[in-house]
Amino acid sequence: GQKFINKNINILEIGTYEGEFTNFLSNVFPDGNIFTLDLPLDDEKFKEDYGRADEKKLNEHLKLRNKNLSCDNIFFEEIDSLNLLSKFKEKKFDIIWIDGDHHAPQVQFDIFQAIKLSSLGTIILVDDIIKNNYSNKYTSGESFQAIEYLGRKNCLKTEYFLKRIFYSNLILKKYISYSVVNKLI
């Protein structure tokens, strides 16, 4: 909104994947600095997810990611998000997009660290929110539980919006959370 006009904002994206959303952010905020991170190539979870153990799929993934991250205002880092606080200890972010591991404890650590890297008014968005106890390989309801808990502690003021409007989303609804940091922890 109005807060970001003519401002060199800092955006953090946890979970780069192929960099399509990173590239989008770079275009929406051409004067902003977009910091994006994903697991190192030699991390077992990185290799096992999305078929990247297959060398052909891995090479296709890396080629697309490199293309999407080629903008001058994108800063990519191969790092486990457990190291967020040590990596960015001197930096505060205006927007943080969390789309890494959606399971506890990792997603809960990411949300907690995001608040630590925030100022009052920072916007934290979390992708693939499930509002029940459902869980599969790539998503779960554990981010919802963490966000609701932090809302009860008055740290976050959160709204949820439906991610997709498809027939396939009729039963298992995925949301994106939009939280504003109310209180620093």
C-alpha cells in the first residue's frame, strides 16, 4: 500500500523454488531489495523434493531459477532458514514471504525468526495455510497453529485469503496469511 511508495524496501523470501515469485517481486518493487533463500544444493531435503534427485530435473530447475533470479535487485543465498537470524542480524525487512518447509518445527521457526527480523508494521505473508490438521509431503496446518498462537499473544494481526478458487480446492482449502507485526518479541 501507501507505505511503500518511493521507498527502497527490503523484502525477504524464504523458499525460492524456481524464482518465479522472486522475479515478480523484483518487477513490482524495482527500487526494492529482494533477498531470497533456499536450501543448499547438497542438502538432502533439497535433493528429495520436487524430483530434483533426478539430474535432468535438477538441471532444468537450476536453469529456470537462475534465469528468474537474474535481476539486479535480487540477492539469492543458498542457506538453511534455520540460520536466518545470524545471516540477517543487522537487517530489518518491510515484507517477508514465507514459502519454505510447511511442517513443524521448521515453519514455526521461520515465522518466529521473521518477527525477529521485523519492525512494527512489517508485513509477513505465509503461503499454503491449511486451517485444519491435514498434512501431506508439502503442506500442513502447523503454520496456521503458529500464526493463531502469535495472534493470541498480540504479536500479529492476521487475515487469511483463499489461495485458489478451483473445484479441487473445494475440500482442502489453501490460504495465504497476511499478518502485520503488532508487537516485537
